[in-house]
Amino acid sequence: MNVMPLTTTMADEDDAIVRLKDIRRSFGTVEALRGISLALKPGRALALVGESGCGKTTCARIVARLDAPTSGTMAFRGADVTQAGGRADEKMRRRAIQMVFQDPFASLNPVFSVYHHLARPLLLHGHAKNGGEAKAAVARLLADVGLDADVTARKFPHELSGGQRQRVNIARALAVGPDVLVADEPTSMLDVSIRLDILELLARIKRERNLAMLYITHDIATAAHIAEEVVVMFAGQMVEWGETSAVIGNPRHPYTQLLLSAVPDPDRPFVPGQSARFLAHADDVRRKSRPASDNVEEVTVNHFVRALGRTPA
Ligand SMILES: Nc1ncnc2c1ncn2[C@@H]1O[C@H](COP(=O)(O)OP(=O)(O)OP(=O)(O)O)[C@@H](O)[C@H]1O
């Protein structure tokens, strides 16, 4: 087996805007993150995939600078920003790294119109100098996220559907001209029928604006729609990562295989008792995956898998 340390993984590549190295985050005795190293690059999305509680949101919040790691380093454009810097630097980074949250209903202030939600950041960050410029910029932003500017700008959040609200949230994140977009389960609270539209919107703006994107999801199947790279997390650790096509096409870690086998396949016939068998199998995989080793194998170029640890007899 080709065993290599974590420091030779994708986190060492040079063109990264954000680079995390060996990030750990504990909450009391809970180790939410246990050595996360990854890089976000312009025009590319990295999907962080795993089940509830594996540490995805904690990682997203650290990248968005809403939380700080217990140890490890975060670099932004090559500069160590692990500790918050001076006010001007910190303001610049907060602008440069924007977050789209899971809940489109909670993220907009019900007392303000869509126009207010978008004009405010435009004016605050100097992307519009007066009301006229703000009006034109709001119209462009709304059109860019697929909303009718004339109709939508004057509406209030309660007058919009979930999908429209999430589009407004995306427009608001774009209003400040970010370099990095962190999207934390951006479709999980939306109607199934519109999830793909939102993913396609994110993929398009990533491409057109050359954004580096961190896409958080529990659904590995959606990673293929948007992300060039995937990191599969289990219990705060990266267990398998690399190019999306390699990880999804040739999953090597039992937990990645479990996530992929849980993706519904309409062509697979229903077999009585399969749910119970699947749940028992899932418990078995989790039990075997938890004692993880430090050994990381490079399966093929830029596709890595962590070895299982020793399961107590
Ligand atoms: N502020 C906090 N205080 C205490 N424990 C926390 C806090 N934030 C996260 N945790 C714990 O850290 C672990 C990882 O949580 P996190 O929210 O990052 O996981 P997740 O993969 O995003 O899950 P979900 O998809 O349910 O949001 C969990 O055990 C969680 O209970």
C-alpha cells in the first residue's frame, strides 16, 4: 500500500484562495473536526459530504470566519488568517468569503423588501454609490439569479417561495463581489422539484464569476452536479477525497460506498426487508469506520482514501 501523510494532499496545491491545514475544532469533549486539510480554488467547487453530525457545518463556519479552529491553520490568498487580523483585513475577508445558509426562510429579515436586502450590501461595500446605481445593480443581480427584477425587488420575504428566497440569498451573497462562496446544504429545505435548478444556478455562477465554492451536503449524488472535488467526512475526519468522478466512480472507503448505496435508484426493484438489512449494514460500516488510521493511500492521482483503524476485538 502506498502510504502517505495528509500534508501531501490537495491542501498543498498552489492556486488555492482558501487553504485549511490540519484543522481541529473541539466543543468541550466533542471533537467536531479532527484534522481537515483542503483547498478551495477559483472556478471550482469542493463538496464536503457526510451524515448529520460529522462536522460539515463546523468546517463551513470556520471557512466563512464565523468560528475559529482549536488548532491548525487557515490561509487566504497565501496569508495566514487563522487568527482574526486588523479590522480592515477582517472586513475585506468577510466580504471575500460569503455564505449561503440552509434555511432560506430564516436568512431574510421579514420586515425588509428584497430591494433593501440587496441594495444595502451594494452601498455598504461601495459597489453602488447612490440610489440610481443601487437600483440598476439590484436589477442585474436579480436577473442573474433568474428572478424577474421588476416584480421581485419590491416584494417581502413572505411573498416569495422557498426557491425564490434562496435565489435572493444567493444574490445577496453575490452583491459584495465575493471570491469564495460557502453553500451549506443550500437545497435541503427546498421542494425536491426545484433543488436541481438551484444547484444549476450555483454551478453557473461559480463558472461565470470564477468563484471558489465550498458546497456542503449530506447527499453525495448532488456533488456530481456541481463539484469538481469531493471530500467524504466521517466523525470529524476526511475518509476519502479527490476528483468527484474518481471518488464517485471508484469509491474505496466502506463509508463512501455506503453513502453511494443509499442513493435512491428508481430502476432497483423494492425487496421486502431491505430497509432493515440496509440499516444493519450501515451500523456495521460506521462501527468499522470509526477507528480511523493515519495511513492515507493515493488510489490514483488525486484520489485518496484513509485506511480503517484496528477494530477492538
Ligand atoms: N456550538 C456547539 N457546541 C457544542 N457542540 C457543537 C457545536 N457545534 C457543533 N457541535 C457538535 O459538533 C459535531 C459536528 O457538528 P456539525 O453541525 O458541524 O455537523 P454537521 O455534519 O454539519 O451536521 P448537520 O448536517 O446535522 O448540521 C456534532 O457532534 C455537534 O453536536
